[in-house]
Amino acid sequence: MRALGKRVRNRIYADHRAGRMIRLAPGVFVAKSEWRELKRTARAMFHAAAAQISLPGSVITGQTGSLINGLHLHISDRDITVDVLLPQNAHVGLPANGGHVVELPHS
């Protein structure tokens, strides 16, 4: 977000407050209209990308890590989670065990 000009940032935040944008992570937004059109697997990939942008040094593991690497999963789309492994020195207000699971909203 810093690379964007103040005017563009203000517009994104205004669109978020008005419900036109969805915040995936700090500084990472997507248009609500486009988000609705995505399948659950694509949403998981977007959440994974947002996590890596907002959590430097993080590693996507588990189901979404498999999807990113092209492995087919034999699970229901409704059961997809985004698992993020954080470095031990991460100070982001998440669990101290170094892991965090992002629950995807059911749609």
C-alpha cells in the first residue's frame, strides 16, 4: 500500500468502509464483486498470497500449500483452510507456536 499514492490509498480505504472492497490482510484488498465470482479454491490461494504479503517470512503449508504447488486435494471445497507457518521471531500478535490458520468464510 505504501507504493500507492495517498489519493489511491484513501480511495481503497473508502471503498472498504463502503463495503465495496474486502480486506484479506493488512494492506491487501480485493473488490467484493470480483471476490464473489471466485471459487473457494481460488479464494484460498488469494488468502495465502495475502498472508505472505502481510507476514514477511511466512510459509504457506497444509492444504493451500499443496494447492499452490499443483497437488490435487481429495477434500471438499468447504474444508479448505489456509495454514501459515511463521518464523519463530515473528511479532505479529499471532499464537506463539508459530502457526496460524485462516478460516475461509463459507459461501
